[in-house]
Amino acid sequence: MSPVSRARKKAPQPVTHSVTGLFKDILNDFSALGADPAPVDVELLASEVLGQFHDVPLEDGDEPLGLELIAFAQRKITPGAAALLAALKVVAETDVERKAAEDGLQVVLGRGIPAPAWAADLGQVTAGECWRTGDVYGDESSLLCTFTHGDQAHGLLALLDFTEGGRVRDLVVIEQPGEVLAEMRAQADADPELVVLEAVAPAEAHRLLSDGLAVTDHLDEADVSEDYARFHAVALTWSRALPEPALVPEVAEWSETERAAVVEQFVAASGEDADAARAIGRLLLEHGLVTDPANPLRVGPEKIARFLEGLLGEEFELDAEHEEAVEPVVLAWVQWTAERAGLTETAIAALDEAVADYLSEYADEDDSPLERYFGDVGDLSPTELADALERRMFAVPSLTTEIEDEEVDLDPTDPEQRRALVIAEADEDEEEQRLVLRATIVDQLWDDEPAEAWQAVQRLQEGELDRDEVFEQLIDALEGSLLDSETLEYDADGYLEALAELG
């Protein structure tokens, strides 16, 4: 995206401690606009106001804050209320809110407050050229649309992420769109084999923008820039000046036969173990069909990165026997799909390098439960391994904790790090002695010494006790066997007898 310096500067936001206080501050901001503000300044102020409400969760039955603000302004007999309602009549994001603002404005005007002289100029933008630049792989693209208010030009710049359905990740209003377009041209000219620049039909730009905003707005936790909410409403307002969004041809669903045929083509070309190439190739194709249905075989570094994140996050089921084949098969897939797409040698080389980096990160992070829980154990039979994994995961169910507000992974095979995980999990009200005893029992379960501790756990679980309740009984048993409460020395025989009575 273009340099941040090109963006409209954000006005300082007041600190408020209640919704009513916030609404009063908003009216004050609109009262301060003066008699002859530029229409774009009014529109941007309204958009920033609505952006403050963008991520506010609503309880069932709650009215959207935008409607609450409109109702609040409607009760005021002030020029600021008229200015706010005149702005929201145009810039509010939904038909319901725009109609409510229009009705509220009529109420305020009916009480003798004059209409703002600039009200008729709001939203009167003319759409100009649209351009997009991005990587040759199609992972992401910056879409620039130009608009004019009279002789004043502005640009709307959106960062589109096609690895996640073309959603908008960043949104900003640009004061000098001509300079930004010149920068985009310079980037494409400097690296024509990796960067593309093309004019976009306004109707197609409208589709990309509206669809991208819709995808992002439907995400529960969207990873977006700080400017996204701030410019969201004005983006919707200005995009109404564009032609109706272009229609997208319906994407045909791939049949099972078609999927299998493409995977077999890849297997034949890959040169890798057929079973592994077939399993991983099928996952790569399915990932493409979900995230990029119009072009599931498109390949790009970020698209592959999302796939590897899915493997790490266990979104895809991959047999353990194929784990070691991930790197060579993914590289083979990249080469095969890149050649199908007709990418240049330079583009393929850059793609290979980027994917190799992602694969190295994947290899570093891709510790299976077996590897993370059994780095200190030799060969075990499958039955012994399954029992031991269940036991150790009961003792230490989570391998992450928060240190100085940062989530970190710890090594449970290291006794000190294992105890840090125990402390992180414990109730902050737990007595120090019982916390030490809890850590001792975790060590016993980890090492399976004494074996009677795990046997007691299994009996207690059969009695439908949850993990916390099981640990409380184990701690009681160990505490009752203490010989010295300071050194925490305990009677081993007495402890075994107490364990035998559990369950």
C-alpha cells in the first residue's frame, strides 16, 4: 500500500467514559465545523465517528450505536445536531440509519434550526479512473479509485487479500491520488516480472471493493489496519458513485472425478512418492477450492503460507507417515502450478525462495504432540506410546503460557519449564504448599513414578471427575502423607496406600 504519509491525518479522539459523553463530544465536533467546511471534511468526520462503533459488540436486543447517536442528536435543538444528522443522512452505512438520520434532521429543522448550507454538497462525488497493482502471483493487490468533489481530487486505496477470498485488509483515503498512481507505476516499471499494474473498469472496481468489504465485515476477528474502521463508511459512500458492481460468472463446482484427475496429473509430474504426493496434493487442491474457488490452482507465496498455517493449525488431516514429505511435495506443487500458470523464470525463482522460507518456518514449528511430549523418551511400542501420551497430556495439557504479555511455547520435557506451565495453570488463590505438591504430582505423572498415581487418575476419571477434581484428590493424598511440612518430605508407603484408596 502507499506510504502512510499520503493518508488523511487522524484527528485526536476525545477520551470519554460513557456513551452519552461520547455522543456529546461528537456533537461538539460537528458544531466546530464552521459555516463553510469542505464536503470531504464533513464526510470523513462522519466516517471517523461511525468507525468508533465498528467493532463494539452488541448484546441481543441492543440497538446499534449509530441509531442511538441519531436518536440522541434528534433530541437536541442545536446546529451541531443538524450538522451531524445531515452528514449521517449521506454517510451512514445502512439504509435504515440513513433514513433515520433524514427523519431526525427534519425533526431538528422543524424546531427552527437552519439546515447546514453545505448539506446538499455531501456525497456529490464523481468517480474517476481505477487502477490496481499487485504481485504477479495474484496473492494481493492494491486497488486505487479516484474521486472528485468539484475540483478537489481524492483517492480511496484498498489492500485486497486474495488468499482470503479477496477481503480488504487495509483501507485509506489519499489526498494526492496522482502522486500515488505515479508511485505504483514506478514500482511496476522497476520490477515488471514481479509487479503488475493495470487499469480496472469502474464496475469491476466496485465489485472488488464491495465484495472485499463484505467478506471482511463477516469475519468474527478480522485482522485489519487501524484505518479500516475509520474509512469504512466513506468508502461505502463514495463507492455508490461507481457503476453497479460487475457480475461475476458463476463458479462451477469441481466434481470428484475432476479433482482426482488433477491430483493424478500432479502426482505423475512431481517425481515424489506417489502416496505422499497424492495425499498432500489433494489437500493443496482442496485448500485452493475453498479459498480461491475461481482459480484453485493459482499459486503464490502467501497462498502457500496460508496452507502451511492450516497444517500447523490442524485444519487439514495429514497422516503422520506423510509429514516428512510436506517440504518436497509442496515445492513440487509450486513448480508444477507455476509452470501451468506461465510464470516467468524470475517469478518462479522468487516464488521458490519465498516458499522455501515458509517451509523452514513450518519445519521449525511443526512439532507433533509426540515430538513435544516425548523428546526425552526412547522407543516405545504403539500401545505404550498411546498410554504415555494420554498420561503426559493429562499432567500438562497446555504447552503455552504468557510471559510479559507475550504468549510463548515451553518445553515440557525440561523440568523447570514444566513447572512454569504448572504455575501458569494454577489458580492464583491456591496455597503455596499445595501448588508445590501439584507440581510434584505433575512430575510423578510425567515420569510415571510411582505408577500408582496414573492408575489412581484413571480410576477417578471413570467416576466422571473432571481434571481439577482429580488433582484435588491427588494433592489431598500427598498432603496427608507429609512427614515435614517445611521440607515436604513424605511417607512413600503412606502415599501409595492413600492413592490405592482413591476411586
